[in-house]
Amino acid sequence: MIEIKGFDDLSKKLEDLAEKAESIHGTQEVPLSELLTPGFLAKHTRFLSEDEMFEASGFKVETAEDFANIPDEEWDNFIQQNTPFASWSDMLSAAGTEWTQKKLGLGEDEA
């Protein structure tokens, strides 16, 4: 008979992963501050916070409405010049991927 060690640990990890995946299944509304964490910004920009990034952009961003009023093309240009991303959409997509990985316990810093 062959004894397989570690199967119980693997099974438990898979169960935990399934539970975490279920908890974030579907459409999520994630605050920008949870996506643009200091770690994400440090890795992909020269900014230490989203407030610092907004301030450097030259746009007044004190409310969600202020942010919504920034012309998309101008914001995308700022993102292109200050990050490795081609657009704001690309940056949010990458941030969303990192958020999901952390929620699943697959990221560098488990959430």
C-alpha cells in the first residue's frame, strides 16, 4: 500500500480556497482605496497614496463627482505618463486582479 502524505493538508487548502472564492463570487463593489493600496501604488507608480496621485495629477479630486468630471482622455494621459499602464481601465484591472488574489490568499500579502 502506498501512503500519500500531505493529502489532508492539500484538501484543507482547497476547501479554504473554495470558501474564499465563494465569498467574492459575482460582481463586487470595491472601494478605490482597497484597490489602490499603498503596496499596489508603490509597485506600479511613484506615488505612496491615491491622494498623492490625485494631487500630482493637477485635477481637483475631493469627491467621487470631482473624479467623474475629469475628462477620460486627460486622465488616461496622466496614467500613461506616470504608470506602466496604457489606461486607467488597465490600471484598475491590474489592481482588481491583485485584490482578488489577496482575497483568495494567493497574493504576496494575504488579506
